[in-house]
Amino acid sequence: MALGLALAIQAWLIKPYQIPSQSMEPTLDVGQRVLVNRFLYHFTDPKIGDIIVFHPPAGADSGNECGAPHGPREACPRPTPVESSQNFIKRIVAGPGDTLSVRDGHPVVDGVEKSEESYIRPCGAAPQCNLPKAIKIPPGYYFMMGDNRGESDDSRFWGPVPRAWLIGKAFATYWPPDRIGIF
């Protein structure tokens, strides 16, 4: 009975995940473990700033495959149509209907730069740090970026993610002990 209950909780309510890469540093370190609320988005919409676990588009886990042609100074406007089986964790920086460009690693959403992001690692001089040509996020899609902006493979390369591919919102860390906390 206890095993069945534990499996049901992980399948529908709360599931643990381990951070696999440095893309969310300094917020989340490699190997850190988080708890993800899998049912929240059945009752409410995802919000800008949420840290979420999701399935990226096919091609995101083996490179930076975009689902639409785009210019070198523009983020990928559309993902490949197939969902990957991999799990990624990133922060939502733009939602359905928003226009987005990137300046110095900061999202510019509907013409307003989100430069007050004290939780990010600066982007540097990489080409993905400045994408001045704006794209429009399609209805039902979310644009993700890692907090380690210069070292994150994210929606800038493979496009926005459909809501159906979102697994849930990370809400707490439980390992290592010195990083235990709630977001």
C-alpha cells in the first residue's frame, strides 16, 4: 500500500528531479535536487519567473535544432513539432502573445528589459547574449531561459515550448542539506 501511494504521489502530485547541468547556476547547482509540483498547472497558468521542468522539443537534447528558419540575430521562433523524452529545467521569461528579444542576456518582453534579474549569471559576449530582432511567442507557448545565460541551451536556440510539454513547477530544494529551501 505504501509503495503504491509513493508511486501515485510521484506520478501525479510531486516528483523529485536532479539538476543535470550548470544552466541554472547560481540558482540551482549541478547535482542539486528539487521537488516539482506536477498538478499546479492543471489549475493555474504558468507565470514569468516560474522555474519549471518540461520536455524540450526534439533536437534540443542533442544540439540546438530550431523548428523554423530564423536570422542570426533572432531567437528561434518555433520549436520542432516533436517532444523530446528528456527533462529540462529552466525559468519562464515570456509567455503566450509576448514579443521577445534579448539584450545583454536579459529578456526584453513587450519592449521592457528585465534587467533586474539578481539571480542570473551574466551572459558575456556570446552571440546568444544579444538577439535584437523580436519574435512573437505563439498562443499556448512559453519561452525558457537558464539563469546561467552564457552557458544555457534554451529557447533562444530551440524555440518556445508548448504548455502540453510542461511537467510542473519546481518549488523546493531538498539536497544538499545546506541548500534546502523553498522558491
